[in-house]
Amino acid sequence: MCGARWAAVIGESGMATCGGSMVRTVESVAAMEADQAADEADRHEVGEVLLAVEAAIARVERALAEMADGSEARVDARRVLERAKTDLDHTRRRLQQNAYFPSPQRNLF
């Protein structure tokens, strides 16, 4: 280590010099860990929403499977459920792509 006078902080970067090499200060590591914990908590919440969306998709599929063909009212209900399934599929895909594979233009967090 560099002893009691081990580092001189350079600007607000959280970096310091020690024997000519750059090192992170304890404060910058703690801030980075807090950011990582917040990101993980956000991803957990998105995961919970994804589970709920997937459960809703499964429920719609069960309802469609149990629905018998017949009257006009059943045809309308079937159409509504099919549309709901399509919308839920799009929502699930968008959440997965934005949360787990974010692009620089579309960053969820």
C-alpha cells in the first residue's frame, strides 16, 4: 500500500493515484455497489411483472381452450381473448428486451 499518504483524489471521478497507478476510492466502490443493488432491485421488480404477464397469458390460453365454438357472443369473447393474448405477448417481449437487453436509445433504467 501507499501508506498514510497513499492517495490523492483526482477530480470527482472517485479515482486516486497510488504509486503512479489509478485505484478506486472506497467511497466510489460503495457508490458503485449501491447502484448495482438498485439495478438488481429494479430488475427483480421487472421479473415479478413478467411473471404476472406470463400467468395472464397462460390463463387466456386456458380460457380459449375451454371455450366452445357456438353463438355470436362466444365468437366475440374468443376474439377479445385472442387480442388480449396478442397484446400480452407484445408486452412480455417488450419488457424482456428493454429490461434484460437494453439498447442505448431505449434504456428502461
